[in-house]
Amino acid sequence: MDPRNRVVIITGASSGIGAATARCFAAAGARLVLAARSAEALAQMAAALPQAIAVPADVADPAACHRLVEQAVAAYGQVDILINNAGIGLTGPVTSLARADLERVLAVDLLGPIWLTQAVVPVMRAAGRGQIINVSSVLAVQPLPYLGGYAAAKAALEQISNALRIELHGSGIAVTVVRPGTTRTGFNQRRLGSGRERRRIAPPGVPPEAVARAILRAARTEPRLAYVSWADRLALLVGRLAPGLVEAVLARAFGWEEQQSPANKQ
Ligand SMILES: NC(=O)c1ccc[n+]([C@@H]2O[C@H](COP(=O)([O-])OP(=O)(O)OC[C@H]3O[C@@H](n4cnc5c(N)ncnc54)[C@H](OP(=O)(O)O)[C@@H]3O)[C@@H](O)[C@H]2O)c1
């Protein structure tokens, strides 16, 4: 739908892709509800945009998700688009992922969007229209080593989205997955866990504004799945056509550090 005058909730709006998406939708004339944990950063964002309110919320908390939707309805009377963008990363070998880190990533990246969906769908059903946009990652389809926990959360988010789309068939509510590749934000500095850098083989990435434009296009055209770049599509296609080759290349690229570590040099 055209976001002009539509009410749009954006989670993770205090930085990176969410902040760029807030600016992009504001320029398109949307009325915004900005959510994240950092109250001060959110308030500054909202003050700088023409029609925006800030609602500090931790999406891992189901009650906070319900309050967020209630506050959006109290402020604007409805919710037209929910953009589940808030997320955190996690690195580390699958064999030693810490329980607390894994549970946190699942709580924020997977359960948060589910709680918000549960809160917002009755509002959208009553209006007979709406859209839920879930920000996933190319890693949902082609995981990299040491990013398996994060990739699993995003893969699960995509399957929840696919099931939800079928459940909402005929309701007027669209469900869209946006699948960005590497994006130049502070995401990797904030991720949980320990482990090796993916920088060595990761492409330099696109600016968050490119992802924001893809999300805006997805709002307008309501596809099932949206990519940010052709390079992302191509990379996933290669992984599907030649999975063994891709896995061998990844194992070699990521194995280098392990071979060089002091423990393996004796
Ligand atoms: N950067 C990439 O390379 C990349 C690639 C593919 C997909 N993505 C996805 O894109 C989305 C945005 O990431 P980004 O790159 O923009 O990272 P970012 O700059 O770190 O932004 C993450 C946002 O999520 C918010 N957030 C984190 N935990 C939260 C929680 N528990 N409750 C509410 N908000 C929370 C953060 O704000 P507070 O800390 O204030 O809560 C922040 O606004 C994520 O879902 C990520 O998985 C990123």
C-alpha cells in the first residue's frame, strides 16, 4: 500500500536500517511509531521527523509488544504496517553457543516479531487491511560458519512468515519477508557471542538507506519476498546450484584462522 498517511510501526528504529527506514517512510508521508530500547535515541529520531512518536520497548517482552501496539492505536487509531526490524546478531561455533546468548537472539529476532504480530493482527483484521514486513537476512538461506545461531533465528522467522501469510489469506493483510545482505551498520559491533570475524569474506555491504528503499518498495508492492540487491540473489542462487562447492569455499575461508591459531601450530 502507499504509505502516505498510513500508520507504520518500525522496531529497531534507533539506529542502522530501522533509522534509515524511519526517514524513508517519513519522506513518503507515513505516520510513524518508532520502537527500540534506547529511549533517548528514539526521542531524537521522532523529534526530527514530521509525524512520529517514540515508544521505548524491548521486543523480547510480550507485554511490551502489546503495549507498543496499544500506544500506536491510541495515538493514531490504527496500524497499517508493522515492520519487524529490531534484531541482534550472534557469533560462535554451534558446538559452543552459550545458552543465554542463543535464547536472547531467539527472543529478539524470532519471538519479538511473533508477539508483535499477535498484537497487531486483530487491529489489522478489524480494518480489513494491513501488512507485516519481517526483516530477515540472506543468512536464513545460506548460513555462514559461526553465524549458525543467528541464521537459525532468521530461517525460523521466514517460515513463521510463510505460515502466517497462508493463515491470513483473504484477510487483506499481506506478509512480506525482506532479505538483506551485508549492510553497513553497527550491527556486527553489537552482536552477542564470541568468534571469528566474517569480514574476511563478507562483501563490503550496502548502506542502510538501500535496505530502507527496498522496504519502502516492499510496502508499496506487497511481495512475498524482497531482496535489496541482485548480488544477494545471485549469491543465494550459486549456493543452491552448487552447495558443495560453496560449503568448501566457506570452510576454507573460515578455517584459515583456526590453522593459524597458536594451539594448532605446535
Ligand atoms: N547489518 C547487516 O549486515 C544486516 C544484514 C541482514 C539483516 N540485518 C537485519 O537488519 C535488522 C536491523 O539491523 P541493523 O543492521 O540496522 O543493526 P543495528 O544498527 O544494530 O540496529 C538494531 C536495532 O534493533 C534494536 N534492538 C535490538 N534489540 C532490541 C530489543 N530487544 N528490543 C527492541 N529493539 C531492539 C536496536 O535498538 P536498541 O539497542 O536501542 O534496542 C537497534 O535500533 C536486524 O533484524 C538484522 O538482523 C542486518
